[in-house]
Amino acid sequence: MFKSAVFNLKDATKEEIQTFLNSFDTVLTDCDGVLWIDNNAIPGSPETMNQFRKLGKKIFYVTNNSTKIRSDFAIKAQELGFIASADEILSTAYLVAHYLKGIGFTKKVYMIGSNGIGEELKAVGIRYIGVGPDHVCSDFKSMKPSELDSEVGAVVVGFDEHVSYPKFMKAASYLDSEDCLFIATNTDERFPKGGSIVVPGTGTLVKAVETCSQRKALVLGKPHAYVRKFLESCGLDPARTLMIGDRCNTDIELGVRCGFQTLLVLSGVTSERDLEKIRTEKKPPLPDVVLPKLGDLMALFPS
Ligand SMILES: [Mg+2]
């Protein structure tokens, strides 16, 4: 219902709210800007998510952050008042492990990334190398083929604060072999901006490796559609799934690509003014429904 209508749920009748709530069994939600901002819960978000659970909805918290393991995310969510368990966290680090395990990958991963991905790989029995600083020699071209590990069968790129020239050399050299898989967690350009400093995001590293390897990565995070495959692998129906987010180009785009229903909230990146623009320009991806903030649903739930 409300397909791409950008309909304000606050204007819905009781019957429409009931039909809307009955139209999905699974709720996927973005975290930052929907549930919390930094370390503060957005008022009403924990109660709303917990109410979805009470109504019997299956819940997944979706994040493109690849630096933490799922239990760390679950602890943060719990501390902010959300009922959450590690297996409800859909992080990109976990999706990488899920994907590689799903295709029966048995070789080693060369990683530009952090322990967040490493721990998830370890949990499914996949070996990896590359985490941490890689020494930059004064003669930067002097890398020898013997420095490459012949067991590597995939390059994974996620966020890595130790990214360096030798890492790019190794990644591109492994990817020179056509059999080597090339996977990226996400392509976010930047971290959300706090002050005047721009903090480059994982997309920066992915583009760099794509450039020097002359290949395209398979991207598993938002807005790429691997999440749909994940849900299907759990026996869940994408058409009866609601995706909640604060950004059109990642969260709502993911929903549209996967055939989910979509709810845009204005408590994060998208402003009231952006919404006006979305309504007048009608440029996809358009959310089905909108709310100022997720917690506004509390007043709309049937009593
Ligand atoms: Mg967000």
C-alpha cells in the first residue's frame, strides 16, 4: 500500500494505519538518524521498535558500519532501550561472512578492513589476513611476489584506518587473478559530518581498489540488494518487509531495489525542506510513507 506515495502517516485514518501495520511481518531499520544519534536514543524510537516486536514483527537492525561485531551493536542498542540480540544485527561485516559461507568459500581472505569483519569471518571458519598497519618501504615499488599469500581467494574492502599504498598493491595484485573474488562492505562517501573536518568513508577505499585493480567490487551493504537474498535465505518475504531509514539514497533506495515497503523519517539526514523537494521533483527513490520521527508511530498504534 502507499507505493512511492510519500504519504504522511499522521494523515492516515485508523483503518489505513491498521492495514499498513498488517502489511508487513519483518521490520528492517537503519540505526543512526532513525533510532539514535551518536549515543543518544531519538525519543520514542525504542518504544516503537519494542512495540513492533510486541506485534510479532521480526526485527533487523541494518548498518553499513563494518568496524564492529554484531554483539557490540546489540549492546549499544540495549543500552539505549531497544530490545535487541546479536542475530538481529545486519552489519556489513556479518553480510560478508554470510555471503562467503553461502558460496562455500574455503580459501583465505585478504582484507583491507578491521577486526569487525575479521571476527565475523572467524565465526564462520574463514581465514583472513591484512588487518592492521602495513609497513610502507622507502622504495615503495619494491614489493616481491613472495610477499603475496598463494592461498588468498578473495579481497574484501571495508573501513580501514590503516589503509596504505602497500595494501592497495597487495589487493590489486591478488585481484589480478580473475578467480580472486572482490567484495566490498559499502560505498559510503563520508562519515556523517560533525564539524569542519571531512572524514572519508569506505567508498573512498573501494574506489581506490577498483581503480588500481581495474575491476568492480560486489557491494553487500546498503543500497545494494544483497539484504534481500539474506532475508530470503531466512525464509522471509521481501514483499512483507518494511524498511525504515533517514536517507533516500541508501535506505529508501535499498527498499525500492529489494521490493520492500519504505518509511522515511526526518530525524536524521533528510530535512523537512528535502522532503518538500522530494515531493515536488518526484525523483526516485520515493518512500511510501513518511513521519517526522519514528516515535510518532506510538500515538498511531491501535490501542
Ligand atoms: Mg541513517
